[in-house]
Amino acid sequence: MERQFMVSRVSAPTMRQLGDVIPLPASVRPDASADFRITSDVSVSAAPAAAAVADELAEVLRRSTGFPVPRGEDGAVRLHLDDSDEVKSPESYRLDIAADGVTLSAPTQQGLFAGLQTLRQLLPESLAAEVVLPGGRIEDEPRFAYRGTMLDLARHFYSPADIRSYIDTIAQFKINYLHLHLTDDQGWRLEIEGWPRLTEVSGGEGTGIDGQGPGFLTAQEYTDLVAYGETRFVTIVPEIDLPGHVNAAQVAYPELTTDGEPVQPRTDAEVGYSSLVADKEITYTFVEDVIRVVAALTPGPFLHIGGDEALSTTAEDYRTFMTRVLPMAGKYGKRAIGWHEMAAVDLPPTAVPQYWRIEPADGGVTRAAQAGHQVIMSPADRSYLDMKYDDASPLGLDWAGLLGVERSYDWDPADRLPGVGEESLLGVEAPLWSETLRSLADVHYMAFPRLLAIAEIGWTPRADRDWTSFRRRLAEYGPRFEAQGVNYHRSPEIDWK
């Protein structure tokens, strides 16, 4: 009776079409004769190796249907780990929906998780009276291995709970890297063994833009966040910005300044005035200690060393510094990522420049690509989520121009820089800087829906992307965001449902 009462309070939603998901899958073959109606006896079966994904799928089904959805040995919804077929990506999967059941197969748990995100978008986000899945087959794999977003904790700190919540949201759209900007002039946000004043002094009250963003992650909190990301197949990329953007470090340890004299904390948004000293050995003792500790806390393959806007560092000192520091990432088992300025020096073989310019000048990135380096594309005028949507936006900056949803979508990373084509790209990332942000709700407002555009650019085959299609599919996400408590921007470019 309780189930009947609940059903009477909701209406059956219109069944979604098989391809009505974001990002758009690589191959969609609908079969209207094979729709699957979910009934009260539905269960989920999976091999032990896929138990975690199966448990999550069962919970998603419970939320949509109200049915108990137990785990069983012969469920109508089946998860298979199958590595017999030759695949290009561990994130590839196949989703078959037929009248007698649903089968999700993939070569890895990561692929099953990616398929789960597609399947959950075909389900209603909240309880529905009747749930029918559209029949057909989806065969899918990502265009790029790296599909990321960045969150700036240095200028405004976000709690571990906020970051976990953000991971949950971005993972639904197959974003698989979260780059955390942990240090800058306004604050130092990660505890470093042996250098306690970094967080005691530069992570406490009064830090952040206008002194409004205090806080830091202990080593254990960071470790727990990294582990949580792994459960969502989101890899954390930590950034320690060097040799510029270091005023917070120099406030904590004046011996890192040129003359050893204390400097004042900064809570303004200026850039380019601070620098580590290239000809002092204490600089490299400090940097190696930090890289060693951060690398040990981070099981993922990457460590971001910044390298941008070192305007008070001479070209010679920048070259000296980077030549000594970049190999340290490799020494501790990591691939160095750096903003594209680092491409002005000779890079270690595995280093990855991240391109953020708004003008055509490449800063050495083309030379690096021609030498075999992979590149991450993050042009500010297309992918910086901290740019205002329009003149009326209450949050954000506009130095790279206004960035509406269509402008976020209507570009391609393989066209951005001559000489840096598809074969040179590791992927795409959408940074979100925090100068004007004060809460997770602010993060949501700036990231959504534009991050979904970047997600589709990173996943969907280029030939299949289309603004009209994306705009139509995106319109369906208003109620889903609302059900999840996501404070999205209701862009007038979209006819929201």
C-alpha cells in the first residue's frame, strides 16, 4: 500500500530517447520494439569484480522506481566485465536495452562506471510511477583520455564535503580529472610535512581573496579526497604553482624571499609580483620537499607545477628554475603538467603543457607538440568557467570576454593552435578560478551548464557534435539539476524544461 500511495503522487515522465544524454555517445542505434519496462521484481546481477558499480546502479534504480532492486544472480539488469574484444580505451562500454532486460558490458570497472552514467541519464532523477528504458544499443568510448575541470582552492577554500559533492556531480558527465589549484599568492591549502607554517600561517583566518576564503586540507583529508575520487573514477591532479604565485609561501617562510625579509599577506587579485629565487639553494630544498610530499599523497599519474604568470622572474631565472624543478616530478613518479609558459624551456619527455591563451601566440606549445609532448587545451575565452556568462552575470570576470553556453560548446581543441592537432592532444580542461566565488552554490552557478559543453567536447566524436542537438538535450537537465540541489545558471540560450 505504501508503494501505491507513493506512485499516486507522481506522474510518469515522457520516456527519453536513447541518445538523449550528455555527452553524446559515439554510436547510438535505437530499437523502438525493444523498450524495457522496469517492474517491481527487477534485480541487478554482476560478477564480484563489478560489485561496486552494480551496487550504485541498484541504488539509482531504487531512487527512480521505488522498487527494492536487490542484487541477484540472474537479474534483468546485468553488468559484464568482458575484455575479449579489442578496445581503444578502458572507458569504453556497450549498453544493450531489450524488452527482456538490460546488459551493460565493458572491459574494465571504469568502463562500466561510464556506462552507468549514460544509463542513469535515461532514468528519471526522482521517483516516477512508471519507468521505461528506450530500446537499442549504445557503443561508446571517449575521444580524449583526459577530460578535466579545475577548482581554485587557493583564492577561496572549499571544504572536503563540498569537493566530494562536486566530484559526484562532474562524474555524471564523464569528467575524469579534477585539477585542484592548491597554492597561490592568497593562500596555501595543503598541509606539507616539515613546513607547517604553510598552512598554519597561510591557510588560516584572513586568507583568500578579501580574506574571505580561509581553510586548508590536512594530509589525511587530502588522502581521503583522492580515495573518494577514485570511487567515482575521477583522478585528482594537485597543483603547486611555481615559481610565481608564491606570496603565501613567502609569508610563511621569509627565507624564500630574495633578501630573507618578511613580506605582507596579500588578499587582492593581482598577479605576477611574486617569485621564488632561482639562485638560492633553499628554493630547491623547499620545492623538492613539497613535490616529494604531494607526489607521495597522490596515486594519480600527474602533478601540476603551475609555471604561469611569473612576471617578476627573468627569462634566464625562469629557465634555470624550471630546468631544475621539472625533473623532480619524474623523480617522484609523476608526469609534470604546467601552464603553457613552461613550454619555453626544454621539457622532460613526459611533461604536458596546458594551453590557456586567448590569442594565437603559442608560447612554445607547438614546438613541444612537434617534439612529441601531449597538450591539454584550456583556452580562456572558451573554457574558463570563471568568465561571466553575459553583462548581467552577478559573478565572474570578463578579461577573456563573455562566455555563454554556445561559445563554450562551439569550438574544437584540435583547431585552436596550428601545429597542435588531434594526435597531440591529451585532452581538454575547464578551469574555474575563485576570485569572485564564496560557496559551492557559486561554483555550481559558474560551472553548470557550461561544464557539460566541455564534457561533450572531450568525449563525443568531433563529427557528431552539433549545437542544435546539444542545446535540445541540455534543456532536459533543469529538473535533474534541481533534484540534485545544483544551483545551475538558467541561461537564456536554452529552452529549459
